[in-house]
Amino acid sequence: MSRSLLSGSVQYLKGVGPVRAERFAQMDVHTGRDLLYHLPHRYEDATTVDPISSLRPGDDATVIGRVVSKGVLQTRRRLRVFHAVIRDDTGMIECAWPGRPWLDRSIEKEDMLLASGPVRFYHGRQLQPREHTVLSRASDATGPTAVTRERGRVFSVYPATEGLTHRQVRAIVDLNLDPLLAEITGRDVLPERWREDLDLLRLEQALEALHRPSALNEVEPARRRLAFEELFFLQLLHARARAKLRRETTGIAFRGEPALTRPFIESLPFTLTGAQDRVWGEIEADMERESPMNRLLQGDVGSGKTVVAAAAMLKAAEAGYQAALMAPTELLAEQHIRTLENLLEPVSVKPVLLTGAVTGKARQYVLQRLENGEARVAVGTHALIQDAVEFAALGLVVIDEQHRFGVEQRRRLREAGLASDALVMSATPIPRSLALVLYGDLDISVIDEMPPGRVPIVTGVRGPKNRDAAFEFLREQLADGRQGYVVYPIIEESEVLDVRAATAMHEELVGRFAEFEVALLHGRLSSAEKDAVMRRFVAGEIHVLVSTTVIEVGIDVPNATVMLIEDAERFGLAQLHQLRGRVGRGAEQSYCVAFHSGKTPSERLRAFASTDDGFTLAEEDLRLRGQGDVFGREQHGVAVLRFADLERDRNLLEEARGRARAIVEHDPTLSHRDHRFLARELAERYGGREALYQVG
Ligand code: ADP
Ligand code: MG
């Protein structure tokens, strides 16, 4: 077999050599395959190039020509202008770049230049390029290019690096593309039938179209093909991880008379919403199966997740097992135990609490009841999974995931072999497409409906002029016995400066609201200090809470009805929505006011005020920020997707997931003859880095 160009070093490709190979390495291009996937980041469309002789003042033109002379001139108004005269086979035109004398260093005589911009009349015709690209250069030594050859082509502009220009990259790709494509031809990883079903190009067609399209409209179908492939293999990775967990963890089939769940649901002072009912059905079915449950329960704050989670815990209990709910902080654990005590009272199940704060005899008592199985439902912090804690038969863990707390904990739980089934609650709505990419190895249940009768929060966006009025409004609410939050974004790099800014504001508010108790919560406080402040706020001893850090997500203070957010532009939509969710927890009408500092509110703030539906906002957030940013935040900076676009490729994503799961369903280890190449492809794509892509 001849040496493979694809897997061989890029150094041995035509026009490369050891020096350029090092430059390529800086762009993470090491092999022939890497070069094949080193795709243009933009295209210059020269298919509609105008002959220079045809240009008239007033035109907006694109021309290609060779630089015949150039230089920097100074106008009377002391503006330095770079000039270049370019020529094609029909004529010559002067191009001028006012105020950009430095171009004299990057544009050389004899360069083949593509330029586009308006044609003006200025001592004759003059083109003022908005954009220009040096298409080829005599000294590049990649062979002379005639003007005529350039015309009617789309120019690929490649990511370049110091010492390796985009033109050199393009010339190298040109020299090697055919033999590289020949090696992948006929070895497509996607079956022909799929390509027909989904209208996808063959891999070599797609790569060729991306490297040298003959028209710009060839690019999108090519991208779509690579997007599907990328989504499919990521979903296959997720599906295999899910199957592995199901295989290696002995699950529990929680079956039994609904001796607790039925009376529990009947005891509720309301009926479940359609969404709760559906999700409860999904969880029940999942828990009854032999295989372990690994499920994400998503829903906006107040959508009724806790009620559903309580039912799941009772289901474990009625099948003879224990269930534990883990919260990220003691305060949240204490809040959960109060909620659960109330919810479970009608069915006579008494949950126990275990946190670091439970000590001495009380702790011994709880430990003992967990060990002998008398305690069927437990609530706590990570203290629950420490060595000294023994469960008689822990079957289900519910994780209240805040700040992505759950990832590590779940891994540890599983490694410890503590509980087979896991339900992760998340109050951060994310679009389904993003959830499938980030949490594709989990099953996902979504409560996308709010309980009826909730009083919607009134949201306002106000400029600097209306700040005073908003604070006076807060005063009225305080006078009525309500409480409020004033939140500051973290502005400075330095925490000290932030604390100083917040301290100044705190002092101002102490003066303004002299008759009320105003307290400050900031990131420099120890967690015990923060905890103490929060407790006093919960108890109603503090009326206004000024805070720099995001107030502990999930803390409910039903009496708090006002949320003022300073410099709201500095928060992301998801954060703003989280903050708003801190009010509206009681029966009273609640208000949220976001202050903007500019003249008019940003698009993001307008979106924020326009709806209080977390899923709608999450979609909007994805649209406004773009997926790169979303991934950066969610996924430890790993750019998960190179080709796929979560908005445009929604349908492809569903297809990819469906097909990946169907394959793994029948062949969980991908060891069937027909599937071995899939396993190989996975190893090639994600080898050793699987963990980065999985959170379950
Ligand atoms: P989440 O955990 O999603 O924030 P909770 O389960 O705490 O939401 O529910 C929020 C509030 O709504 C609670 O007071 C709860 O009793 C109430 N609630 C839950 N489900 C319903 C329902 N179907 N109808 C009416 N009220 C409900
Ligand atoms: Mg809750």
C-alpha cells in the first residue's frame, strides 16, 4: 500500500517542507487530513468581476488587476493616502485608500489585487476600495497567475499565520487537493441511503466545494454535509456513553404498588399541569425499567419541578428504596427540607436533613436512620455522599443543579456505586438544540408550562433619568411591608473595586432608606457571612439586600417583591432571567426593573422585558450571542461544533440523534461488522477527549 497522504505529515505534501510545516503546526495542521479540513474562513467572489474599462463614477464595483504602480501621497489637508494603479486586459484605474498609508507595506508592485468599493470622480475615475485582497504575488513562487485565470472564480481566503500567508496556504491546497480528495473518495462514513434521504453531498464533493467553489451558493450545501457528520458523531458519542452506563450500572426496576405516589398526587392542593403530568410519566416509565435512569429535568423557576421530584422520591420509597435530594448549599438544602416536609406530610413520610451544620446527637440520629433504612427520603448537601454516611438501600438521587454543581457529584456518586438512578433538576432553561449537544448522553424531560394562577412579574427597563422614580417605588413597596433586592454586576477585573462600588451604593441606600434595614452581600464575604446575611433576609430582618454577587440561585423569599438590576446590560439574558426569578415567589404582585446606562435599551434588554418565558429567552439569547459564546461559557471553553449551527441545523440535529440512538440501540458497543468503522471514526474524532463532551 502506498503511503497515505491523509495520515502522513503535512511536511511531505507538495509546496510545504519543514519550515512551512512548522508554521502549519501553529494552526494545528499536522497531517494531510488536517490540511483537508483547514477550510477557508471567507470567500472573495470574483465571479462577477467588472472589466476595468467599463467602470463609471457612481458604480459599486469589483475588479481584479495587477498593480502597475503605487505610493503614498499627502493631501493638502495633511491626509496620507495610499494609491495603487491596477490594470486588467481592458484598462487601468487608480485605487485610493485615504488615511491608510501603511498599506504601502502590504501591497507590492505586480501583486494581483482584488478590490471592491465605490467608483468616484477625482481627477479622473478613482476606486476607493472598501475591501481588497492580494490574490497572488510574484514573489510567492507559486507560479505566475494570469489575469484571465482569476476571473470567474471564487477566491478562498484561508486562515493564515505569521510567515504563511493565506495566498500561500491557498496555493498549497491547490497543489494537493486532488490527491487528498482521491484518498477519501469512496470511503464516505455516511451511508449512501442517508445521503439520499437527507439530501447530503458526498464527503469529497463537500470538501471540494468548500475549498474551491465555482460559485458561492455551493458553499452552504457543503457546510450542511459536514454539519450533519459532526452532529451525528457527537450524538453517537453521547448515545454510546448512555448505553455504556446502562450496561455497566445495575439498574433498579422500581416497581411496586403506588402506595405513596398515588395518595401524594391526590393530596396536592392542585392538579398537575399537562407538562408536569407528561414529565412524571416519563420519569415513572424510566424508573420502572431495569436500566438506570440518567435524566435531566428542565424547567423554569416555579414551573413545579420540586413537586415532580418529590413524586419520584416517593416512587423509590414505595419500591423499598431510599431517595436523596442534594442541594449545592446548606441554605438551599434547608429550604428544600421545609418544602418536602410540607409536601410529604399527607403521606406520612418524614424527610431527614444532613448538612455540615447538622452535628452531634442530631447527626448521629440521622446517620443511624439512613443506615437502618428508616429514613426513606433524605435532603442534604454533598455531606450526604461522604464516607461516613451509609445508606441501607439508596436507589435514587435527585440533584438540584445550580452553577453546574451536578457534573462532578454525579460522577462521584456513580463511581461510589451509591445510587443507580439520577434525576438532575435544572432551572436554567436552554434551547433543546443546545441541550441535545451539551447533555446528549442524558435523557431530557422539559416542563415547559407554568402552573395556572401565577401572578406574572411586571418587568420594566429604565434609563438613568428614571432611576430615582424606581427607588421611590421600592420605598413604597417597603412601606407596604415588602422586601427588595438591588443587584450590581461584577464590573471591574478587581474584586476590590467592585466591593468598593457596591459599598458606596450600599452607603447611599442606607442614607436614602434610613427607616429600613439595608444590608450588603458581596463576593469577598466568607460563605458563613453570606449565609448569615441571607438568613436575616429570609427572616425579614433585612428589607433591602444590596448584592454584587448573583444572589444565591434558588433561594425563595416570598415577601420580596422588587428586584432592581443596575447596569443590566452587563448581564446575560439567562442571568437576568435568573435574577428576576428571585421575586414573584409569593402571592403579591412582583416587579423587576432593569436599568440601562445608555440612551436607549439594548436589544437584549428589550427581549428581557418582552417575555418572562425562560425558554423563549434562551432561544433569543442563543440568537443574539451566537453559539460560540454559549459554548465558551457552558462547556469549559471547548468549541464543540465547527460546522453545525444550532439554529439553522435543528432538523439535522434531530435526524442525527435519532439515527445515532437507533444504531446504538441494536449495537451498544458498535462491535457489529457494519459498525466497526463508526467506532474507529469516533476514536479518531474524540480519542481520549470523550470526557470533555459528556456531562452525564
Ligand atoms: P420549581 O421547583 O420548578 O421552581 P416548585 O415545584 O417549587 O417549582 O413550584 C413552585 C410553586 O408552584 C410551589 O408553590 C408549588 O406548590 C406550586 N405548584 C407546583 N405545581 C403546581 C400546579 N400544577 N398547579 C399549581 N401550583 C403548582
Ligand atoms: Mg423549587
